[in-house]
Amino acid sequence: MNRLINIGTGSGLPQKGKGGPSHLVEVEDNVLLLDCGEGSAGYLRALNRLLSVDWIILTHLHSDHISGLMMFIQSSLLEHRDRLLDIFLPVEGIEPFKIFLNSVYLNQKDLEQESLFIHLKPLTTGIVIETDNMIVHAWSSDHFAHDRLIGRSQRSAYGITIESGNRRLIYTGDISTVGCFVDELRQNCTLLCEAMHIEWDEVNQVVRKRGSKQVIFTHVDPSRSDELKRFCKNKPDLFAATDGMEFLW
Ligand SMILES: [Zn+2]
Ligand SMILES: [Zn+2]
């Protein structure tokens, strides 16, 4: 079985004792980090998994989803990571990220002198990673649909699907409607779904129709987290995630 560990289940509002959005996915010896919110490097260090991450995918550039990245890189340097780390992110972030890394003294040349190789790669729809054990693909999320309407067309957001044999994990990232992920659903799949911008019951209805195995809600507004727990109560295939929760998928 493949593993999912919720590293950070917080929302856009920082909360004491709760990390920003970040999820660790393990498929055999492939280790993938989905989003890298505040506090994720510390949590991964505590789990002794910081150095085992092979790839990071940043679904979009809202700061709650990326704010742990600098500390991830700095910790990797201090912990003497000596192999490649691929970081996939929306293309509009690549040049600004390079400049920002330089400004916090994590420039590429210095890192490579320490044998830490960081590759920033554009995230686009289609296959992102393919190994013997898994295929990871990205799909367009409608998180910025409203921004596109008002002319902020350069913003992009993606959802991520990981397939391993006949198993499938779908991570919505941030979305606006269930319509953007419904085609990704399969029988027995696991859905890791943000709970801030959508109707929970609409998600519940749609996954039931598709015969999904389980829904893990994350990224809930702090003022509604008790409400989400109540919503999931007595529904054995719905979960309100908290930091450190683990699931097999
Ligand atoms: Zn968010
Ligand atoms: Zn967002």
C-alpha cells in the first residue's frame, strides 16, 4: 500500500500548532511532497524524512502553499543533502524564485558547491513525474478562474493525481468548484480535498457517485474546523485531517 502523511493541514490563516498546506506521499521508495507550507521542514525533520523527499510540487503560488520552501532548502543544506531535488512550480514563479533564493543567500552556485542541486521546473498539465512505481500528472484547477475574468491571467493553479498500479490519489490543491476534479475520480480512489472554497456535501455527493474509497478534507478555515469534524462524524469514508494523520491508499 502507498502512504499519505498530512504534514500541514492549515489554511490561508496561520494557526498556532498547525502547519501550512503540505502532504507527503510515499509510493515504494518514491517520496513526493505536495505543497510546502509553513512549518513543513520542521515536521519532516521530526519524522526523519526531510532528506528522503525526491520531488516537491507546488500547486500554486499563494503564500500558504509555498512559505515553507526557503526553510526546506536551508534545512536541506544544513543537513548536507547531496542529491538532486526537483521542485515543480507554476512557470510564472520560476524567475522570481531564483531571485528570492539569491536574496536569502541560497544562490544556486553556492548550493552546488555543497553538492545540493535544486532544479526549479515548470509545472504544466500532463505528466509531471513517471517512475517504475508511479505516474504523477497535473491538471488545471479553477482556483484562479475569477482572477482570469478580471484580467489577472498570468496566475495558474493545478491539481495533482498520482497513480500507482490500480491505485489513485488525487490532491485538489486549492479549487473553486468540484467540477475541476470530477473527471479525475475513479472507483476506489482517495481524494485529498481542500475544504475552504467548496461545499463539503457537494464533494460527498460526487465521490459517492464515482465510488471513491475515501475523502480526506484539509485546508479548512479555522473558524469551521469543528463544523467539519461534525460533518465527517459517522461517515466512515470521510476524514477531517489534522497534522500528522496517516492514510494508506
Ligand atoms: Zn490555500
Ligand atoms: Zn490558494
